Amino acid sequence: MNILFSSTDNQQHISIDQQHSAHKASHARWLRLATVIMCSLTALSTTIATQPQAHATENTTGTTSTMTSTTTDSLTSSQFDQFYHYNTPQGFLNDIQSIWKGSDGYYHFMYIQNPLYKHDGDGTVWYHVKTQDFVHYENVGVSIPKFNGVWFSMATGAIINNDQGFFKDLPKTALVAYFTSYIEGVQKQFVAYSTDEGQSFTPYRDSAIMSAPDDHTDFRDPYMFYDSSSKHMMMYLAEGDKIGTYASEDGISFDYVGATILNAGALNGKDLGTVECPNIKTLRDPESGEEKTILFFGANGYQYGTTTGTYYMVGHLDDNNIFIPEQQPQRVDDGSDYYGANFMQSSNTQITSLAWIGNWGYSAKDISDDNGITYKLGSISLARQLTLTGKAGDYSLSSSFVEPTALFEQALTGSATSITGNKNLLNITRPSAQNAELTFTNVDNAKAVDGHITVKLEQPDSTVTIIYDADSGSYTATRSTSRLTDADAIYEYTKVIAAKGGESSPHSVTLHIVQDQSSVEFTIEGSGKTYTMLRLSTDKQSTINVNTDGQNALSYTLNTVSTPDAQNSSTTEPTSNPSSTASTSNTAAKTTNLKGSPTQAEQEATVHVAKQSLKQHTHAAGNMAKKLGNTGSSIAWPLGMSGMLAAVGITILLKVRKASRHGTSRDLLALHSAS
């Protein structure tokens, strides 16, 4: 509300007697105002103390989750937010769900989001996003909510279209989602459908269609595809150390037909632990024309000096659509933080992939920015284009970035040489959202790159170190941060990971590094390999430091990466009450009377401010009351509330009294805005 004051251009003097009379009248008015406020506070505290406490609850089958007020700042803002990667608008982001091309011309995908992460009422939903280029993203919102009376929190699953009319009772334009939800700890499969292009989903059945036998059996993350030749809907489930295969004639009743075993016995002694998030795609060898089936899955590489990651195996499907491996598993990305990935068949020779930039070894631990522990965490990798290379029996996937070149700012280029070795080739501080192409050659053009090349990305709270060994064509990557305090998390985060990065002793090698606020992704050009890591830093600048102990020359190109258009909506489920703000535009700021003698208009404004302050402080006290009420104390709670409300009243009186006696109308407006 705007408060307007009338004034004259000339101040008028007031006699001593007039001032005395004005003060007496003012004291009387303050006494009446104090009485009104204190009586109101007393009545309010008595009413609250004697009324039963009401809680907003989410009722589910067997579970009631109590919702209390939360501080939304830590859920909706974070200094770790990326500049040009996709960020979740609220809470925690992890596994990517299906990626598909919609009839609207957009690519769509979903991810698992916990909008109230580590707060009362938390739980996971499927959040819907669309993009035209995998650079600019638009939020659609929550498509599949949690605790809807049929399922609890959402886990991983798959979305398929009904374009072949498998579901006779649904339109061919419908989307059908299969997914896991944990009911009393038991992993169960559910199915839902959408007729609005994935904006919302309706349960296709009002109960689970499949269930694990108990709460310690892995039976989750369904991947689905329709086999038009057999007219069966196929389901692939992660079941510990195997991928179970199921077939159905109606999409509801599934029969077990076999499994792909992924334990140490089947993998030549290699133990990848528990597997999850299966996905199946096909790729055609562009040279031979041979089509191969690719099984993707998440697994554990701890026993082999690395971390959890996304793996793939090349093979084929047998007559029952069971995947038969022909090669040993390999990683889609050699880094520590390309996980919960999903895949879209772009063509018969290319697959597009997105992944969560995170790792359960540290991402779910307490992570602090400058404001304390943050509960808004999670971003999505640069998209990858995957193609099949090699030959029969020795195939691999070649991975390349979908680069945000449209966001690159003007390039900075330069060069440096090291004739004697052991030289710093580059030391430059740039914005942390940075594209860097570092090309190395030997100073003697007839020779190969030699020795070691060390690249450090340094910030006050973080360091990333990449050491490339030109003689072997391999590298190591490690990092440190001051943003973690948990010992186990620090151990996992600071692991030194080694990987192959192309041929040994190359004549030229280019290290392409793409930095953002909370991630580093890089590739050695021509290797077909990528590396993704989470970087926990709040600093907006990064120093690129390049050293070599060989006789090498550096040519570099650096581009700051600008921020794309803002993502256009926040989480719509659950809703939160917006806070109101008061405008002070077009408000007169002149004063006409001596301090201590407010005009009638200013006195009325003072009363208005007091009432507004009472209303807003009482609302804040009410929120605190909810927290106190949840302690369950029927004695301490009313006493605490009465004392707190009394303190609120005294604070208001002191503020208003001070503003009236020693301030101007501008002071009153400032008090109004502050309240």
C-alpha cells in the first residue's frame, strides 16, 4: 500500500505550550494503541494455546507424512547453480528418465526430483523438461507426483508411446509410463498414462502390477519396449546382479522369460556390484552395416579404482528378447559423475544421452555454500552423441559433446613454448563458465608430444588436476574441495581416477575442457572418450594453469560461456505461499513538523504501520507456533507462545514509538517496508 502525506513548503514553529499539549495527546494515543495491541496479543496467544494443533498431512496407504513450514531459500537457491547446464529449480535432482521427441517438435525428458529434499514432507516426483537443442531448456513441471493414493515416491522407470496401438483403450497419441515405487520398502512396478503429451499422468491401474517378494530383493527400474514381431510388451528389470526379462500380451500381466547375468562369473571375474537403470538401444555399424544391440546400465566400479558409473555392453537379443553379451562391459563416460543416464535413439547410427552430474558417494552428503548447507543440488550433463566404432568383437561407443557453441563469447587465443621443459605455459584467470581448447605439439615439428602435461583449474575452495602422459596416451584426474566435511564423502570425491586418452606419443593432442560453475567435462579430441566430474565451488572465477615437463608448445582458445535464457518456471508441486512485498513508489517524503510532533496523517500512518507489523509478525509467530506445536508439549508450547507474542508486541511498540518521536514520514515508510 502506498501512503501519501500532504505538506506545505514552509515549516511552522510551534510554541512550547502547543508542543506540551501535543505531547500529552500523543502519549494518550500511544497508551490506547499499546492497550489495543497487548490485548490483541494476549487474546491471540490464549486462543492459540487452547486450540488443538492442526497439521497439513499427505495421506498415503500406510504412510502419513507431516508437512511443516520450511525455509524455501535453501531449496530454491544455491551458489552451486550452473550457468548454462540445466539446474533443477528446487530441491535435489538425480536419475534422468526417458528422452523422446514430441509432436510439438521439442525433445522431452524427465528426471527424479525431490522438491523438499531433507525437509519435512520430502519424497521424489518425476519432473518434466523440454528442449529444442539440448542447450536451452524449458521447465514443464511435475508430471508424475508422489503419494497420490496409488504409489508413494517415484523411482526410475521408462516412458513409451502408444503409436502402434498396443493399449487398445488408449489413443495412439498416449504416452505410457512404467516405474518403480517403494511400498513399505518393497519395490513394486506401476503403470500410468498421459493424453496431454506428458504434462500429467493418470494411473492405468489402481495398484501395482508387479512386486518383489520382500523388502530386501532388488526388483526395479523397468525399461520397456514393444516387440512388433511377437506383439509383446517387453520389460527389463534391475535385479541385483542380473537384468530380468519379462513379456506381456496386455501390458499388465508379465511372464518371466530369462535374464542377463552380470556377476563376476559371467564377466570374467569382474564384479560390478548391484546394477540398475537398464536401457536397450541398437546401433548400426556405418561401415559394415551390421546392427548391434547395446545394453546400458548403472554399476559400481569401486573394486577397480574408480566409482559408480554408466556402463554398456555390445551384443544381441535372442528369440526371447533376452540380451546376450558379446563383449565385456565398458564405461560410457570415464568420469566419476555421469550417472543415472538415459538414452534416445536419434537414428540407426546415433544415440543421444543425458546424465545426472552426481554420485551417491558424496552428492547426498551435507554440502555447504557460503550461506550454510544447501538443499538445492543437481544439474544435467552436456548432451552426448554416441556412435558405434570398431569391428566385430571389438566394438566401442564413440562419445562427443553437444557443445553450447551458440553461447560462446569472443575467443581469446594465444600460444607458448617450452624449449627446455619444466615450464609454465599458461596461467590465466577467467570466468568459471569457460570453454578451453588446449592443443599441444612438440617444439620440434618432426617429433611427437613428450613428457607430462598438467592442467590445473584452481579456485579458492576447489582444485581440479588433470595430468596427461603423452608417452602412454593416458591421464589421471583428481580434485579437492572445502565444501564437504564428511570423511567418507571426501574420500570418494578426492579419488585419483586413471583412464586412456587416445594414442601414445601423438604428433598433436588437443585437450578440450568445458567448465561450468559446478562441473568439469573434458575430452581428448579424437579419442571418442569423455570425462565428467562434479566440481564443488562457489567461486565465479577459475585460474587455468598449464605446465609441461616436455619440450612442448601450447596453442589455446578460450571462450567464456554465457547464460542461456532463464528456465521459465519453478517446481509446481508442492505449492508454497508467496510472500507479499509493499511498494514505496510515488510516496511523499517531505516532513513539515518538528520531530516529536507528527501530523494527523502521520499518526494515522503510524497506526497503519503498527497494524501491518502486528499482522506480519503474528503470521511469523504462527509459523513458529507450528514448529513449537510439533514438539508435542502442551505446557511449554503455550507459555513459549505467550512470551514470544508479548516480545513481538513490545518490539512493535518500540519500533513505532521510535519512528514517531525521532523520525520522519520516510522513516515510517522504511519501517513499513522492513516489517
